[in-house]
Amino acid sequence: MEEIILNGSDLSLEDLIAVARFNAPVELSKEAEEKINSSRALVDKFVEEKRVIYGITTGFGKFSEVHIPEDETKLLQKNLIMSHSCGVGKPLSIEIARAALVLRTNALAKGFSGIRLVTVKTMIEMLNKGITPIIPEKGSLGASGDLAPLSHMVQPMLGLGECYYKGEVRNSAEAMKEAGIDTIELTSKEGLALINGTQIMTAVGAITTYDALELLKIADIAASMTMEALGGIIDAYDERIAKVRPHEGMFKTTENVRRILDGSKNITRQGELRVQDAYSLRCVPQVHTGCKDCIDFVKTKVDIEMNSVTDNPIIFPEDEASISAGNFHGEPMALPFDFLGIGLSELANISERRLEKMVNPALSHGLPAFLAEKGGVNSGFMIVQYAAAALVSENKVLAHPASVDSIPSSANQEDHVSMGTIAARKAREIYYNSRKVLAMELLTAAQAIDLRGGADKLSKATKAVYDLIRQKSPRVEVDRIMNIDIEIVDELLADRSIVKAVESEIGELKA
């Protein structure tokens, strides 16, 4: 894959995914190396002159008043990493751990952190040679940065703890030696430069944002399939509707659905069968618009944060300044990641209502109850809707904002915190739930299309989706274990098969 050059300024979401998910190689730009060396030289000068500067010649947090002699500097940095490694819970996924490593490296590449070049190069080597830190998912307050989880990220660099290497959990010191990477001994400022930042919350939130953009396309496809199944009224997607309420997402949604359904003989016009559809069909443009514009906003914040300096103190070599401030505070991302979770939950919310409309005989315009061909002895899709409702209800709990909470720490020195990492983790869980709900809707729509006898009347795009589902999951004629089919369709969403099938027919959809 093409090498990703890190300079601290122009890392894109696509670049991050290339490295974190697809193992693209990375390298520092020459300009970044020069900036790193310049700020490091200033830190060395501060230490030599015995200046009192937070985190360089003092302790941390409430211990900022304690002066650290030069001969204890290295011990201070090692102790910082060990004492702050307090994460608990399941490990973050390998791709999220790699994303955190990329993001921290990119932040250091800006040259305002006073870290040594050799330390940053060690992170580059870990990425390129497949050494991935094991980072517990819980333990961050998201202010003073992601101190606990980022400390776990640093452990392999020092030969501490365990890591992933060649598909196994390995002793870090042994894995680093086998990979041909020298472990390091941190010196003044370096421990703080590595762990004082928002890279865990940003890694989780950025990857979720990337996946959410794909889910927006899936939601339009699922709604289109349900329109096919229920003879939905296409007039509600008229371009003029978007023009008189010109939110950006309206143009994307109405155009996507019109293109997906172009050529369908199942959909209807206003007044042919019904004057209007229920909101779950008629208001797809408006609801999906809210979700699209929400996620688009979050992406703008992610783009900024991925290329920001978020540690403390910040070194400014041009005037030999070291400023202790609060760029590590996660609030600028905590609120957007809460918003991300809300936007994702609404995609599932309306999807479940469309699913219910297909299985409920009072709402389905003539389809058999629960889409069972022989109801009674067969329950059909009754509990598919039940499971979707459970996920939607769980999302409602998860969508409660984390960012409105705070709890003081470090003897009240850190007296307001963001909970941004919790917000990002919740958004990721909502994403998985919402993708499952959309998989259920697509599976249900395929069954409804069969029972309506509409498979030969589909548009070319929806026919591609229908055929793909039916290749993997045949029509349900008698009851079977349904979670197998749900997981099959969910995998078609996860690996982009369904989106690719549609885009191969009509071109790229708009997220």
C-alpha cells in the first residue's frame, strides 16, 4: 500500500483507516523530524538551566509543586508510565490501538512536545513491524487526556507488559526484540508527551465516524428495499422537497433513494394506492438528513483533532516558551462523540419502525403476519423485530450523553473532566447495534419482496441487493435459526458487499 507520510498537519480519516485497518506503512516527513529535534533541544536546555517547568523538572498533577532533580528524571518518566497504567476491561481492538499509535505519532510530529526523535521513530517502527499495544478500554476521564490507556500504549516501547505480535499475545520485550526494534528509556518530558493527549477517544471516535459514513449509505439502501417491499410512494423524495428545505443531507438522501429506486415497478406515486405513507417511509429524507448532517459535523471535528497538539506543557521553540495549558482536555471531542452516538441511534430507530411496518399485518398493506407463509406453526420474522426493538432500546440508554458528567481527580487539581472517551466508546457500541438493526431490516425486506411477488419488479440497484442476500440467505419458508441469517447479512454490511453491489450499478452514493 502507499506509504502515509506523517507531518502533524494533514492526516486524513482515510489515511488513518489505511494504517489502522489495512496496515499501510508510515514515515515521518523531513520537516517533522526537524521540528521534533528543535523542540527537544529546547527541553534539554531547560533541564540544563534547571528551570522550574511543569512535567519537565516537576512532578505531575497535584505533585506539580515538587521539584525533580536531574538524576531522577528518567525514573520519573518510567514511574509515570507504570503508575498511570490503570486501565481495566477488555482490550481495545487492534485497529483502534493502531489508530491511537498513529494519532499520537502525528501529534508529536508537529514539533511542540519536546520529545526525542528516537522515541517517535520507535512508534513508527512498531506500526510498520506489527507491534500493537494491548490497551484496556476503560479508565480514562478524558481530561489530562487519556492518561491510563495511553500509558498502556507506551508499555511495549519500554519493554513492559504484553502486546500483540504476529496474531498472538506476546511479552513486549521479547516481541520488540524479535521484530528488531530497540526498546527505549524515556527521559525528561517524554512520558508526559506520550500520554497527555486525546488520542484514545479520537481513535475510537474517528474509526466510528468513518464507519458511520458507510452506515449512512446502508440506511438509504435499507429504506429503499423497504419501499420496494411496501409499494412506497416516491413523491416524498422529489428533489423539490430538498430545495425548499435545503439542508445538505436532504439533497444526499433524496438523490440516493431516487437513484437506487430508479426503474422499480414496485414503488408507487401519490394517490395510486395511498395518499401518503407513514413517517417511517415518508420522512426518511428528513430523518436521514439529521443523521447525515450530524455525522458530517462530527467528521469536521475529527479532522481538526487528528492534526492537533493535545499534550502539556506545549513547547514553542521560536521564542523558547513552555506554556502549561489545557489542550489535553477532551471537551471539544466529548460533545461531538455524544452527538455521533445520537445520530447513529436515530438511523436504527427509524429502521426498526420500517421493519415493524413490514411484519405487522395491520400496517403492511396485505403482507402475511410476521411474514410467515404458514403462520401459527411458524413465527416467521416476529422475533427479528423483537431483537431489533431490543437493540434500539439499548441505544436509547447508550445515547445518554457522557459529556454532561464530570468528577474531580488528582486532589481537585483536575476538577473538571470531559468523559470524552466514554462518549466515543458508547458511540461505537451504538454503531454496532445500529448496523445489526439495518441488517435485520434488509433481511426482512427481502422476505417481504418475495411474499409480495415483487422480485422481478425491482430496480437494478435493489435487485443487486436482493440477489446478494438471497445468495447467502434463502427465502424463509419454515422457521429456522434466524440469528444465523442476521449475522450473514450483517457481514455483507461490514465488508461493504451490499454498498459495492449498489454502487456497481448506479455509481457512488452520497454519505
